[in-house]
Amino acid sequence: MWPLEALLTVPLSDYSPQMVSLNKPGLTDEADWIARAQRSDAKAFEALYRLHVDRVYGLCLRMTGNVSEAEDCTQEAFIQAWNKLELFRGDSAFGTWLHRIAVNSVLGRMRKSKREQDRIQVAAETFLSPLSEADTGELQDLTDAVDRLPAGARHVFVLHAVYGYSHEETGNMLDIAAGTSKAQLHRARRLLAQQLQEQGFEV
């Protein structure tokens, strides 16, 4: 496995779109880079990295609102992309595939933080009747319920209901239409209510 450390420690600001503008790739160039990178060609993956890092970093920064967190998530996304590159089959654009990996990286990092769990609890509680004191010890069930949502519904719920992004912003982050974001939020609410009812909460 080719180590990414040398590439990923270069300041992200050094990989602006201007770096690839002198040799702007066409679709065939990118497809060739992907094919070569899938054969463990480090130079080809570096070309893909330089082409896409600016957009991936921008997405991570918008989602996290923190430069350090965005840099970490960007690096994690490209490490995952390298490790999963053989799974890319071209069913979507490579940039879209990277975009989804980056979103998963950010949301995965969010779910590990205490602050994120607190936010999810507050959002999930909006679906419940007022809880008695006896119920408050079970609020961890709310974050667990959110974690069990299907990926698409969970991502929309976290971005829209927890972090307050509009459906248009959520759709841009997830590469889906705003209408799809609304449908996924409705699905998340329905599934979340079902889970909570099964656990004995009033909804």
C-alpha cells in the first residue's frame, strides 16, 4: 500500500485549481488516471488528488466550519478513497464518488463527538412528548436510533434537522436534489418515530 503521508502533508492551499489548469484533463485523462491509480500508480492518484482536493476540502470546511477539522476530514476522505479505489466502477462521476466519501468522513467524525450526540438528542427530542424524569436516563437511545437510520435518511437528518442547513444546502452537500432531501427527511422522521415507539417513547 502506497503511503499517502507525503502527499497529504502538503498544505491544502498549495493544491488550488490553478495547479491543474495548465494541463486541464478531459474525461479520458481522468479515466486513465483512475485506471492507473487502481493499479497502485501513486502518480496517477496524485493527479486525481490535485484535481479534486480543492472541492473536497471546500465541502468539508462548509460542513465542519473549522479549518483543522476540515483538513483532517479531507485527508481521511482521500485515504479512504485510495483504500477503496478498486470499488469505484464508474457508475457515477469520480468527483461525485469522492464527494460522498468526504460527506461520510465528516458525518462519521461528527457522530464520535459528545457535542454531536448532544445536538442529535435535542433534534430527536422534538419528535417526543415531554419526557418524565424517569425517561431522561434513556436519552442515549435517541442517538442510537439516529445511528440506525439508513445512510441517506441519516445524512439528511443530521445536516438539516441537527445542523440547520437548508434543503438546498443539504442537497448540494450530498449531491441530491432539494426535493430528495425533503423526502429523505420525511423518511428519517417516520423511521425515527417508529424506532422510538418500539422503545416505549411517546411520539
